[in-house]
Amino acid sequence: MKKRIITSLLTLTIIMSLALPVMAYRPEDIATNHWALEYISPLLDEGIMYVYKDGKFHPNQATTRGEFAYSLAKAMNLETSTNSELTDISNHPSKGYISALVERGIITGYPDKTFRPEKKITRAEIITMLGRSLSLNDEQKTIELEGNFYFDINENHWANNLISLATRLNIINGYPDGNFKPNNYVTRAESAKLLAKLKGLKKVEGQIIEAYPLTRKVKVKVGDEIKNFKLSSNTLIGRNNRLVNLDAMLVSDEAYLLLNESNNVTYLKAFGLITKEDVGNKVSDLTNNILSAEELVSIADGDWEAVTPRLKQEVTMTLLEEGLTISEVQAMFNQDWNQLELAAKDRLIEAISINTNLPVELIEAASNKDWETAKEVAKNTAITTALKEIMSRSDLLS
């Protein structure tokens, strides 16, 4: 009987322990209502982040490059490595994790082959490392976004596209004033949130089998399996070198997807057969967008009427700025080369007159080798010049 009671109590204890919620670790300097507690506690439990020897987390302290490298490598489940050319990490406690990130191209270090692990990490640097860990710097897996999201990040900023992508993927946000402040340091609490966002994304690679624009789904062959994925309402979609809609996907396209915690696609990049639209987009970029990609495709299809009105206006303004006259420009559009020659000749005559003070009629007659007219004009010009001289000088009339 006694043995039976002990067995029942033991069973009840096990059941109760399974029913009780697991209490996540909370450092003593993180209040129960701290905004980052939901990110910090799981990361501490998993050993991705750590507390200091004083038992505190120091959430408002700036994160160093070495600290974040350690946490990022742990979050990615990377094994430590000893293969690195960086010259200043040999005595750093995170050297194995830093080296592992170097091997995968997530960390490149500075031009002098240093990593500077004790240096505070900036917002631009941390997003670059996160973006690379998601392969968003890979030419085939990245989507180039035009323009910039923030007032203080222009298109030439070295981290512009990764910052824009991270913003679209809701990994990071800017400040209320519309700035990103790329050189601001990142606190440990902020880095915990970024790492949690990273862990909430899952990478999938495969081949497009079918796309369903109406239901916003895509069928992808992943390894030996065929899976259906649902796209989010704001999924970022790209194919080759341009942003597209889901209906631009082609069967057998290679595909790179990022899934959120609901297993919905938040990022889809496909790459495969080059289409006219792809070429048009590239040529448009190379020509500083004089013609849009759609207009270039129209030209490739022989549909000049689709672009003539706007193109004619643009070219007219350019030629006028270069010094051509309206009649010359019109002759060019009409391919009236005789008229163009006459118009160019007239412009040359005017230019000579302006610079020599000779009358247009005289220069025109001389250019036509009409010496009789030239002599007559010259004679009249001489008389007119003499009269003007006499009328303007009172000493000649006195």
C-alpha cells in the first residue's frame, strides 16, 4: 500500500511539473515590464547571449563587434573555426565564432585585416552582418530596391540596399524623424531584438513548379519534396534584376525564399531564363532611365508609336540645349537631310554675323558665291555705316 502511494505521488509530481510553464531566465537588471524581455530571455536560455560576471545583462550598454559576432554565430548554429586571416582576434574569447563568420563571408574585417572586436557596433554594420547571414548580399538572392527609405541614407551609401531590405522585412525600423542614423551604436537590448527577428526567419531554396497569383501561393520543389507556400500580403518579390509580381515567375526558375514564423513567404527571389523585360530593365539602368524598361520592350517588339511622343519631346529639349534650332530638330525628325543642311548653314551664317558684325545678307551672298549681290550689299552697308557715323558724331556736321 505504501509503495502504491509513493508511486502515485511520484506520478502526480511528474504530471504537475509538465503542466507548469517553464520560467525563462530574467537577469536582475531586466524588469518584468522591460520592452526587450521577450527577446532577451529566450536568447539567454539558448546560450545565444549571456550575462556578465556581475549577473547583469546591461541592456542599455552598447554591443561590441565581438559580442555580436559570438551571438550571431550561435544563433546560426555555426561550429567554431580557426581559419581566419584577421590579425587582432587571436586572444579574443569569441575568436572561433568570429572565424566561422569570416569563412561564410558574413564578416570581412577592415582593409588592414583587423576586426576590432572591442569596437562598438553601428546600426549599418549590424544590419550588414544580419543581411549577409540571410544571403541578401548574394547576387542571385538579393533584390535591388530603388531609391532609399531614409532621409540620411542615399543610394550611394555602402549599406543602402541591405538597410532597405531589412526594413522591408521588418527586421529593423528607422527613427520617428525619418532617419536611420547608420552610425549610431546598437545597445544589447536592441541587438537581442534583431537576433530574435533573424531567428524568426527560415531560409528555403528550390525550384518553381507553379505560381498561383490569385491565391498568392507558389509551388516549389525543395530537395525531393514538392511544397506549397503561402505568400504574405506584403511579400517582397523579385526575379533576376527587377521587382515583379507573382505572375512573372517561370517554371524551373531557381527560387530563394524567406519564411516568417507563420511559415508564410515574406521574401521570394527567383532567377532563371533572361527575358526581354529583364534586358529592358538593365538597358534602362545603363541609359540613366532615358527610356523605361517597358518602353524598351515596346521598341524591341517594333512598337515605336508607344514611345515616340515622349521620346520626341525629350530629344527635342536635349538638342535645343545643345544649340540646335527648332527647324534643325524638325528636319532631323522628318529625316529631311536637305532641309537639315540648309538649316545648319543658316545657323552657321548667323554665328559668323554675330562674331564679325558683318550683315547676314553679305555672308549669305558670299557663301553662295553671288558676288554681284555681295558687292551691292557691301556698298549699301558702307553707305549705311557712313551715315550712322555722320549722324552720331556732331563734329562731322559742324
